[in-house]
Amino acid sequence: MTTLTTPPGPAPVLSRARRWAALAVLSASLLVITMDMTILNIALPDMAAELHPTAAQQLWIVDAYSLVLAGLLVSVAAIADRWGRKRMLMLGYAVFAGASLLVMAADTAGEVIAVRALLGVGGAMVMPTTLSLIRVIFTDPKERATALSIWASVSGLGAVVGPLVGGFLLDHFSWHAAFLVNVPLMVIGIVAALFLLTESRAANPGRWDAFAAVLSLVGMVTLVWAIKQFGEESSFAVPSAWAALTIAAVTLTWFVRRCLRSDHPLLDLGLFKGRQFSAGIIAALGTTFSMVAALLLVAQWLQIVQGVSPIESGIRLMPIAIAGALSALVAPILSRRIGSRAVLAGGLALAGVGMLYLRLIGDSLSLGHMNVALCLVGAGTGALAIGSAMIMGGAPTEKAGNAGALEETAYEFGGTLGVTILGSISALLFRAQFTDSPQFDALHQADPALAGQAEESLGAAVTIAGEAHMPDLATQATDAFTHSLQSAGLIGGILMLGVAAVVFFLTPKGTEVSNAAH
């Protein structure tokens, strides 16, 4: 991939006002997509109560969006290089709006999963273009560093807006409203992009490798599916999962070798030779692994265990989002004082401590303790501002499209793996403790079919306990879920501390993001 141009000539230099207005449009893309993910966390209990999805279907309702998006990011970014990034962005807005409207016709868990997958297609059209367009629009290194910091902080803002908007909508409407809110936002995005953004393409990107695109999609889908199967069965003796894992290994290896041998690869994997770039990717992957999984589990804990309303649940989730947004804005300033690698690695470690805190507090976990943990995780995830600047600064300007696609893939794949792994572990631990109780045995003896439904999820267990007038069963279910949440926090926290150590030693000493973007 070579220098970005806007046919028929070079991209025009935009005025200062138009540059920052364009950044607002591009950041709004991330805002809507992040908001869509956190709205779902709030809407999931109501959705589960109406559609009665299995535990596996609940995970797929969450995972389908991120999995499809992550699988398509590289391919769509390559198409945008040839067709035009502005066009791809606007088409993505339209697909996202159309998919959101389709939820009105969805009345089963499978249909909701299909809608979420289509939303992932729209998101894949939007996300890879944002970073590369920022790289083109902001030619001044200091302006670009500021723009990337603002872009990263929007992720925290989306996490605030999502639960609040979702809570408000669910207090007044059905769970369908959590999808329909995307429609007017996407329409506004199309109009704004039409007037504020300029088109950009790669001058000589080479032929699009359709076979490599298929390999990357198949590899990523089968990899996550295999991980989910191992988790749901709580055993490694799952032949179908091993078959999927084998397919993933073969296709992803084939994809890597094809890209390395091509003169115009679908994805330039040579970028990973840069330690700064690699450290930023690892940081993005590890941070979203922690944050997305934590938000999903905590949202369920707040609504079902603590019994708060959807909108109050949104308010209770504000600490992680506000701390993350503020931390993202402060991170570049702090990095100039103590270095980028110290800020980035320190942020990851802080997020890990926040997750460990959930476990270390023991049986006395309360809303106050949860606020402390959320603030720590949020403040740590704000380091993504530094990670984003390291990724974009660690790649040459002509590789901005590839760098943006890899960063977005790390974000989305990290979130998907976090929900898959930590969500599956939490579900397994919940089921193990809940079913090993006299209350569950009593339900099983009275109605084995109801007992089978109750063990699928916390929401189902509490609902069935209420209908059967068995308050002790509900108490046992909420206790089991709280313990499973804490165990997931322990595992996630340890992993985050490990990622922090890797990032610190991998990042070259003296790395400074404000000088890296050029």
C-alpha cells in the first residue's frame, strides 16, 4: 500500500475548523459503535426474559457482532483503499441503520443473532476508515497526536452514553429500542460525512486478494467458536471444537504465509517487526479483553443480583467510562513526563488491579466496592490513547490503512475473546456452584425440565425461582453468580498484569507518541 491520494489529485489541506469538524464525525463512528455494545449489556436481561435464549445463545448475541466485525475488518479496509474510504464509511452507516431497523422483525434469539451479525458488517465498513482518515486529515504531528487522544477517549464516552441511553429506553420502551436508537444517529452521520470529509484512496494498492480475505474470516470465526465450545463443555474432550481449532490453525497459517509472500498483501504483517507497533497492538487486545467482559458481567450483576433498574444500572456503570475518558485525555500529557511505555504498561497494570480487587474483597462485595473496581479498570483502560498513538506512529504514513485495520481488529477481537473466555468461565463456575446445592436438587426433583432451564443462566434461575415461590433458590443463584464474577475478575486481572509486563519490556525505551506520528 502506498501514498494516500484523493483522485484526481492530492488530498486538499482542510481548514483548521473543518479538520476538527471532520474529527468529530470520525469519532462519532466509534461513539455509536461503542454505545451499541454497552446498550446491549443493559438490554440483555429484558431480551433474555422475553426470548428465553440458552446460555450459548446469550453469548452469541454478544459475540456475533464483534466476531463478524473482527473477521471483516482487514478485507473491508482493503476494499476501502481501492473504492474510497469516505464511500465505505457512508455505506457502513447505511448498513448499520438498516440492520438496526430489522430488529423490529426479530422475535427469536436466532433472529437477534442474525441482526447482530449484520450490524457487525456495517461496523466493519465504518471502523477501519476512521484512523486512516485521521492520518490523512491531520498532517501536523502534534495535532494528530491530540486527535488520536480525543478519538480514543470517545470509547469511554460511548460506554457512558450507552448504558444511560439504554437504561432510559428500557424504562419506557421494549428492548427493541436499544437497536432502533442507532437509526437517527446513522442518518446524521451520513449527512455530516457527505459535507465534511474528503475522499482518499491508495494510489497503487494492487489487486484485492479475495482468497486471503476468505482465509482470514474462516480462521477467526472457527478459532472463537472452538474456544466457546471448550468453555461451554468444561472439557477438552470435544471433537467438534478440536476440528474447528484445526481449521483455524490451518487457515490462519495459510493466510499469514500468503500475505508474507505477496508483493501487495491484503495485510502487511511486516508492521509487526516494529516493537512499538507490536506493543500497541498487544495493549489494545489486552485492554479490551478486560473491559468488554467486565461490563457484560457487571451489568448483569447490577440488574439481577443487586436489583437495580436498567437506567440505574447505566448510572452505576459510569465510573468505568468517565475514568477511562479522563485517563485517555491525560495519558499523552503524562507520557511526555514519564515516557509512553510507563504510562501504557502502568495503565494495563492498574486495570488488572481493578479486576483483582473484585476477588480480593471476598464475600463482602457491594456497590461501593464495585465502584472502586470500575474506577481502577476505567483509569487503566484510558491508556489506549497511548496505544493508539504508538500503533499509528509505529507505521509509515503509506501503511495507515493497514495499521488502522490491525488496531481495530485488536480492539474487537480482544473484546470477543474477553466475552468468550471470561464469559464462558463465569457461566461454568455459576452452573457448577448453583447445581451443587440442595435448593437446586429440590427443583430438579420437582421438575427436571425447569431445573435444566434454571441452570442455563442467572436470569432464568431467578425468574423460575420467583414463579416456583422458592426464594432460597434465587439466593443460591445470585450467590453463585457473584462468586463466578469474582473468579472471572481474578483470572482477567492476572492476565492483564502479564500483558502489562510484556508491553513494558517490548516497547523501546524513550518512545514518545507526540514525536512518533509523522
